[in-house]
Amino acid sequence: MNKNVIFKCRGFLQALCVFPLLGLLSCASVKAPKHVYELPDYTEADVRNEEIKRISELAKKDAVQALWRATLLGDKETVATCAAAVVSEYTAALSENDWFTALRLYLSLAACGYDALSSLEKNAEELAVLSKSNVPGLTRVERDESSDATKKVSSYINGTVTIWVDRGIKVENGVGYADRVIGSGFFIAKNGYIVTNHHVISDLVDKTYEGYARLYIKLASDSDTRIPAKVIGYDSVIDLALIKAEVDAPYVFQLGSSEDLDVGDAIYAIGSPVGLERTLTKGIVSAIDRKLFTTGSVMQIDAAINSGNSGGPCIDENGLVQAIAFAGMLQYEGLNFAIPVEYLKAVLPALYHGGEVQHPWLAAYGHTKRSLGKNAGLEVQYVLPAGGANRAQILPGEVISALGGRRITSLEELQNELLRYAAKSVVSVTVQGENEQERECAVYLAERPKTPSYTVYTSDLMANSFVPILGMKLKSVSSLSSRKYAIESVIRGSTADESGFSENDYVQVQNVEFNKEHSVAYITIYTKQRKKGYLDVPLALGVQTDSPYYF
């Protein structure tokens, strides 16, 4: 575990930062666009013909998205042409035994209403089984279950490894030091597949990293021998990675189910804190719904976790992996976090498929709707122009009640369902309108950007973009200035809400800047807040450009 991860966690725990008006370094002012995408009127012949041309060009690069656009357009000839292109890719994937890609294409055809679905060689159920058949960790390891039940917890240590990333020599003040990253991992297959955290091996896959980096593991039974390893797949969003070493695993862990754990249950963490191999700590599950990631919740545990524990298994008394350690607040004793094993099981097929896992999104923003004290679906509060939800005509104020045929009652449930889908696919979404009548629509799942708020701000008018960025809906109050607004509404729990904004407050936006990585937005405004007696107040707000409420 490194300091960057600790800072990341602290950033999400503290959603709002107030900065001085001066001293913002390494930032660039960014202007919102004057014109944004609007849904075309396809009843006009010229507009329709232009869309057909765009779809034909798109089909050469992304046949699935082209099929979806053709389906929305409703042009039978174009739909047939695009469907044939997707079927061709599906057939090629089958011939290469690429079940992961074949499943993505099949589900997209189904969501788009392809009428010859039954003629395809394999259906969704068969492909789902095949896509997991050879994936390490998802195939049950043959072993004597009775002997496992009698094992001491300490005996599971042999299934763990120390991850060693050698980054060569670091020179400071004219003196050279060995530069290395130390983490933990655990075997999920006899032939050497190992799970760890993405941030432990990030230098090996970061295209901007220009230094030297080599990956090794050390077995718990032999701390002197460094065994070369390689990265198979990685997921920076939920901080997981799959690596491979040519070694016969001394013990292979079984993956449990985080759904069986509750607050107060015992948990054991195994790893190499500060390089101390074979370290076992015990604690309890302190909470199960901490929003430190942008997709889903993580566990809070009080089992001791320190630098070097990252990527190690958190197991129950039966040796089943229930979570993966990833971060601890070093300045706060007992405040540590772990990734639920359900997330690992969901992304393992993609990790095994290789490369970087790209998460999908509907290009929208919203919160769980509550009705009579119960979750009643996911209320859409913003849709990105030209995004999947926007083109499918999903509107702010509507409620998503199902995804891919599975009922959805909360944002968390939708995020968990999205883990089952690959980016660049199409999914069926059930939406409730104002009259609570449901309708089905097909939505293209694009790759989720690393900085959604930056994408929103550069794609939409400022008044609209402040809904997901700050949690306030604005309306213009001046025809002479495009940056003078009154607040129409404030989303509960948002940055705007926690900053004391309320309806009818006056807001004048002075500047919007983003840091070099576009990961933080700095917004300087003058405001007259009702809660502060309508006094002129200058504010500088710093907000993360990613959020758990984008989906």
C-alpha cells in the first residue's frame, strides 16, 4: 500500500474542500461549451439520411454501437447490416474460444431485439458458463473439505505471497537507495495465478511511467527467493490485479461470499506489512457500506493493516477469502478497508481476459429514490448529452427499476449489476416515467471515463453540468451574463448542500479550473446565501471529478 492510495481514500471521505482564492497551481481554466448535443428529429429525411451515413462509418470501428444507433433510428435495412457485422464478430469469437467477447456480443444482440437470436450457435447461459470455465478462482479446487475444516487459521499463510516490485535505484541528495514497492497477494489457482491490488503493480502498467520496474513474488515458505511474475489483467477502478508466476502453488484459496458477512463477524488479514512476511492479524467487520470507490461500497475492518498488506486476503475462520485488503488510515488506529470478494468474482473473467478492465456506464448521474422508508429504484438526476442514457431518451426525474431484466431498487444494486457487463455492449434498461408506467429501452454502455465530471463540464452547459459536479441545479437570471444564476434545487448530501446552499440563492461563477490530471475541479464563485443573510460571500470549492453517483 502506498501514500497515493491513502490520499485517495481521504479524498472520498472528505468530499468537499474549501481553498483560498489564490495559490491554485498547475491548473488550467476550462470553458463550458456554448452549444451541446441535442437529440435529432429523425422524422426529417435529411437528418435521417445523415444518421444512416454516420452509422455506416461507425460500423467499421464499433459494430455494437452502430447496431444500437440503428435500432434507435428504426431503419430496418441499416439494422440488418449492422446486426450482420455483430454476428460476424460473434462467430469469429466462437472460433477462437473467446467466450468473454462472444458473451458481450450475444447480450448486445439480445438487447437490440435481434430476431434471429435462436439461430446462433450458443446462447447466453452456455456462454456465461464457458466464460467462467477456465477462469482461476471461479473453478472449485478439489480438496479434502474435512481436512480444511480442522486446519488452524495460521496454516493458510502458505497460500499468500509477498509482491515485490523492483524499481531500481532512487537518488536523493546525491545518495542512491533501493527503490521498491512491497505488497501482498494470494493464490487462486494451482498453476500460479495470484490476486493483488492494482496500486501495488501500477508502475508496471502505467503508460506514463518511464522508470525501470520488474515484478517478483516471494513464497511464504521461502522469503529469500524472488520468483519472476507478470501482470495478466488489472482494474484501477476497484483496485484489483491478476498476476501469474511459474510456480506450483503450495495452497490455493477458495473464494467465499461477502454477502455472508455482517458487522461484528470475525475476519483475519494475512500479508507482509512493511515487508514482514507471514503476518496474521485478527479483527471484526466494522462496516460494510463505505463509499471509498466510485463503483460500489467497501468493507471497513479493524484488523491491523499497514503498508505492505495491500492485496492480501481477508479470510473467515474456514479459510474462505471474504475480502482483499487495500488501504488503511495509518494515522488512525483500527481504521482499515477491504474490497468485498464479490467484486473480485465479478471482474475475474475480465482480468483473466487480459489487459485493463474498462468499466461500463450509462453516462448518467443519480441517487437512490426513497419512498415510504424503502428503496424504490434509482432516480436519474442528470444525463450526459450524446451519452447512452441521453440517446435512449432517459430523462432526469425518471427512475431506473431494472437492468438486464434484474430488478433495481438502489444505486448500489445497479452498480453491482453493471459489474456483470463489459464496456462496449448494449443492455436493456427498465425506466419508470412520471406516471410510474414502465418502459424498456436499449442503452449502449460506453467506457466509463476516469474523470466523469471533466467529461460532463466539457460536454454540457455550465448550468446543467453543476448538477453532478456540485449538486445544484441552476437557472440563468441575466441575459447579459452567462455566469449569473439562481439555484433551482439542491441535492441532499451533495457538495452544494454541505456548503450551505439552498433554493433561490444567487450564484455568479467566476472561474472553473482543473488540475493537470483533471481529477480535481476548482470552482471560484460569488454567492448570496439565504442561510448567511444574503451577504456577498466569495468561495473557492475543490471537488473530485469522480463520484460514486455516476453510473
